[in-house]
Amino acid sequence: MLVETRDLVCRFGDIIAVDGVSIAVDKGEVVVIIGPSGSGKSTLLRCLNALEEIHSGEITIDGIKIDKHHHHIHEVRLEVGMVFQHFHLFPHLTVLENVNLAQIVVRKRSFAKATETSRELLSKVGLADKIDVYPAQLSGGQKQRVAIARALAMNPKVMLFDEATSALDPEMVGEVLAVMKELAHSGMTMLVVTHEISFAREVADRVLFLDNGKLVESGSPEELLVNPRHPRLREFLSRVL
Amino acid sequence: MDWLFEQTATLSKIFFYLVQTIHLTILITIVSYVIALALGLTFGVARIWPNKLVRVVAATYVNTLRGIPLLVLIFFIYFGLGKIIDLERFWAGVIAVGICYGAYLAEVFRAGILAIEHGQHEAALSLGMTRWQTLRHVILPQSVRIVVPPAANEFIACLKDSSLVSIIGLRELTRAGREYASDTFLDFQTWLVVGLLYLIMTLTLTRFVHYLEKKVAVAGYGAQKNAG
């Protein structure tokens, strides 16, 4: 298993955001996490990158364990790429510098080597012509594609997408989903939190449904989306579809 | 007419005499401010460091130094510490001004760092950067743009407060003015010129700050700070 959590609990004060979730994700698997807002799906994802503190339970990523003392978070973050809802590009750097930065600073690649990787990834996401532009001059969809390239440049073993299309104008959602689909087909292990049920249906190997911090149901997209068993999931799907 | 001519001649005489002493005012200001910048950056970062002990030490420095009048600090360092260690006037003066303004600048830097959206930290950390790398490559370069105007304000205030070190016998502009006035009894004209010389320096600096603000701006960045 590439990503594994066991009885993971994450809380903010008295609020239990993730309540004893155990999941296991194989290499190359695409797992889509759905659920109403406040169900803990984003928090679960953020725990996998040690952006949230773990209250109890454990996470193992590619054999590296994160416990609540946050040992090894640095090693784990090197293996895990993350794409945020609000992009979080570095506004003071150009597109190329955004993608280069961590490669040079963290992976200790030379500028030439990093730039080569960045150019390749940026042309893959269709932004080869925007290399010297600052983020403020890009559309939302373009920003998110740069953010994906930036995460991929670190050669992560897993990619996490935290509502990557939720902040986008409708006409830009497609271009970002297309990049994500291509990535899924190329064999990347992905955990995707999204409201795009069609993406789940087309791309996911497995769908997880979270409600109130608990993993309520999991299975193939057909099982979950076509024949949901749990009443909460049925209710949720009737509202989003 | 003669009176006016006479006064003008006196004023310009004083002006050209005193202008020779502003180099020391400028030197004291710059050296003090460099000390203040180093301390301000260090303690500004320390105030928001995850380690609690570091934060407490930094907060103590800021609150203590902000709460003591600069003049008292100058006396304490020159006369007080001067009894224990041999300190030249110049160094006693710039250290006093430096650590005082270091406390002010620590607050400026702290605010500049806190003004950067939390997502920037998270993005950098998620790319495997350490806290220090995040600060160095992502946060501080953005904070600079926020910090320039208030830090420049402090520089101008620092220039004016450098006049306080005249009290320990450093012959900068204010001290030279006092000596000149008491030698010639031309108090009105002398202090008028001293004030004018400070004003010329501060106005020049204000101009320079405007230039600097334009220079550190990135195209389109100001408009969409949060959407980056």
C-alpha cells in the first residue's frame, strides 16, 4: 500500500473533523473522496500532507510513518504533492520560478536541470507560452495548471487535490479536469476531493463517501454512484446530481 | 533692505557652517538603522517562531525596549555600561538608537510576515520546504513590499532621533548647532537652520522612499494579492 491510514482522528478543539478513518490506497490508484461540506474530506487530505495535526491513529506513506509527534513530516511531504482550491502560487515569482523554486531549494537540482523539468511540465499542462508571466496575469484555470506542474516537478509518489476546481469559473473547470484525467491515465496515484461527480464516475478507481468525519461507504464508482446503499449517500447524491 | 540682506547673509553663513556636520548625523543614522534592521528582522521572525521560548524572549525584548525612553537608554549605555566596559561615544550612541529602533522594526517585520496569506506557507511546506526555506524564499520576499513604507517611516524617525545622541557629546548636527548658538547668541537663526537641515534630509528621504516603493512593486501583483 502506498498510502495507509489507521483509525485516523483529527480534531480542532472539541470538533472532531476526521473520526477514525482507515483507508488504504494502492500505487496507481485514483481515489475520489466525496461528501457534504464539513464532512472532513479536506481535513483528511491535509492530514496526509501533515498540514493538520493528527490527534490519534497513524498514517503511513510509502513506508514512512507520520505520528502525532509529527516526526518525518519533511520526508513525507517530499513524496506527496498537493494542489489547493485557491492555487497558492507564489505571486512574487514568475510561472517558471514558481515551478523551479522547490526543485532548486529542496531537491537541490541545478537551475538548468530544474528549468528543463519545468518547461516540460508546463508544456504538458499547456502553458509553455506563459513561462515568464507573473501569476496575477493568469486566469484561474491557468493558475491551477501551474500549481499542478509545480507539485509534479517534485516527482511526488502521490498527488492530493483539494477541491482543485471549486474556485474556478465554470468554463475553466474543464481544462483543469482534463489535466487531472491525463495525470490519472499516466498512472499517478491520486486522492481527489471534489464535487465533480462526473470526474469521479469517469476517472476514479474507487470512491469514498465521508459524512461527519466518518468513512460511510467506499467502493467502485458504479457501486457508490449508481447503487448507493447508505441513506446518507443517497440523500447527498440526490442533492448534487 | 539692509536688515534683510544682513539676515540672509547670517543665515547662509550658519547654513554652510552647520552643513559640514550633517555627515555625522547621516553616519549615526545609517549605522544605527543597520543594527536596527538586523535586530528587527531577527526578533520579528522570532516573535512568530513555533518554539515558545524563542517567542517569549523576542516579546520581552520588544516590550522592554519600546517601553524605555531612548534618552534614558542612551544615558544607560554610555554612562551606565560605560562604567563597566570602555565604550566610545559613537558606539554607545548607535547601539542605543539601534536596539531601540530594532524593537520598533521587529513589530514592522512581524506585521509584514503575518500579512502574507497562510496558504503561502502551506504551499511552500507542501513542496517539502523547511520553515526557514519558506520564510527565506516565499514569505520574506513578499513581506518586503509590505514592510518598505513603515520601515522607511522608522528610518526617518531614526534620523530625527539621532539628534538625541548630541547629549553624550557627539558633535553631530544638533550638538554643533547648540555650540554655535551659545557662542554667537544667534539662537533664533541657528535653530531655524538646524531645523531646515533636518527637513531637507527627511524630505529627500521621503522622495527616495516613493521611488523605492515603485521599484519593489511587481506588475499586477498589488491588484490580486490574494488570488495568487
